[in-house]
Amino acid sequence: MGEQPIFSTRAHVFQIDPTTKKNWVPTSKHAVTVSYFFDSTRNVYRIISLDGSKAIINSTITPNMTFTKTSQKFGQWADSRANTVYGLGFSSESNLAKFAEKFVEFKEAARLAKEKSQEKMELTSTPSQESAPGDLLSPMTPESINGTEDERVTPDAPHPPEARAEPSQNALSFSHSSTNINKHWEAELAALKGNNAKLTAALLESTANVKQWKQQLGAYQEEAERLHKRVTELECVSGQTTVIKSQKTELNHTIEELELALQAKEEELERLKAEVESANEFQSQRESLTHQLQDSESRNQTLVGQLSDLEQRLESSQQEQEAFRNSLRSLLELLDSKIFELTELRDTLAKLLEGS
């Protein structure tokens, strides 16, 4: 086959609802391969996608088509031949951009190919007119081939009366005139042969062009018949039951809800990622504070030990002070008794001195 894939990608395929012309109807349950094909024999670009053995996209690119991006990951184009609008949902924005870029590129290539084909048809339709327009027109009339009425009558009309009137005097003149007439007809015959050769060449060239046009027309008719059968199959598939349509509509709504839910989940995921990052920061701060707390607890335990030691020393010191106080009291009591005794002794000595 002359048709080969030149670019492929994967996407979810949709078609516009033929009844409402508003809602999208999914034609594939999952992402399928969507490819650009180029037919070198017919110089045509097509977009083709298969879901198993079923062709869900068969769109010939024409110069008046336009691919429109309706969102970051969705694009669509209208196919007037298939009387539908195709939609593609891509997994990323880059895939959509690449597909749109290829669409513009191949649409321009299709336009150039169409212009070249039209120029070629114009050139092949007028080959004889460009070669010798004057020579080709003259042999087409019966007057050019058989001569005009004057040419057919005039050469013979003047001479026979003269020949009958003066046969002896004009014999040489008549022979000379006949020679000129023969030369004239020989030249006319040569011109007719040349014109005939030119017409034959032009006819052969036109026949070859007609054969080529017939081949192209046959190919176009086969393609149109195949597309007509395909459209009939699609119409049969699309008109099966209302249950399938309702299921498709429900699936379409479900897909929209899932897309919204997915978008919400993505936003939730982004928020959770931010929270996780902040939680990681808090965790690092917590670990730092935990280390500091452990250091403080170890120092606190050391201080508690030191405090307990100091309390024991203080208690022993208090006990020693109490014992010292007790001994000091007993010493004071002893000292008081000794002082009292000394006082009595002094008083006794004083009395003795007074008595003596």
C-alpha cells in the first residue's frame, strides 16, 4: 500500500452527538492510537484511529479544516465529509500541542498538493493550444480539409472556357496553371499531414490524460464508496438503541464528573503536598526541640542529684548546728553555774574580809 503512518499519539476519542450537536459521545473506552497517514498515490493526508478492528476516525485533511484547542488537554476539528465533529482528549498539554502542530503542517501540505494537482490538470487540459493554436484550428473545419467553395470552383471555372475557345493558343498556359495547382494541392496536403500529426499527438496526450483522470476518478469513486459504506455502518451503529445512547450519555456525564473529581483530587493532592512539606518542617523543628528537651532533662537530672546532695549536706549541717547549739547551751549552763559559784565565793570572801 502507498499509505504509511507519519505521526502517532494516544488520546481518548469523542464525537459530537448527532442529535443534540452539543454533548460529546465517547467512541473509545480507553486511550487509543491516533495516527496521521499519507497516501503517496493520491497525495492525500488522513487521520485514522482504530479501536480493535473498528475504525473510529477516518478523516481526510482538507485546506479548509481547522483544529481548535478548547482546553489545556482537549482539541477538536469538524469534518464536513463525515458530517461530524471529532474530539481528542490527551494525557498532557505537550501531546495536544504536538498534534495541533502536525495538523497545521499537514493541512498546509494538503493545500500545496491540491494547488499542484490543479496546475497539472490545467496544463494537461490545454497542451495542443500551447503548441500551435492556429494550426490546430484550421484542420477542424471541412473547408480547411476540402477547400472553400471558391477554392473548389475557381481553379476549374476560368480555364475550361478558354480551352474550348482557344485550345491551340492556351495549351502551354493551361499546363503551367495545372502544375501550379498541383503544387498548391501538394503544399496543402503536406500542411494537412502536419496538422494531422499534431492532432494525433495531442489526441494521444489527451487520451493518456483521460486514462490518468479515469484512474484517479476510479480511485476517488472507490474511496467515496468505501466512505459511504463506512458512513452507513456508523449510522447503523449510532442508531441501534436508545439504551446505548443513554448509556453513552451517562458515561459522558460520568467522565465529566470523574474529570472534575480528578481535578479536585489533584488540587487536594497539591494541598496535601504543601501540608506534608510544612509537616516535615514541623517534624525537623520537633526533633530539634526533642534533642533540646533531652539535654535539658539530662541537665535537670544532674541538677536534681546535685540538689539532693546539697539537701543531705544541709541536713547534716543543720544536725551539726543543732548539736553545736546543744553543747553550747550545756556549756552556758555550766558557765552560769560556775559564775554563780564564783559569785557566792566572792561574796563569802568579801564577808570574810569585812569580818576580819
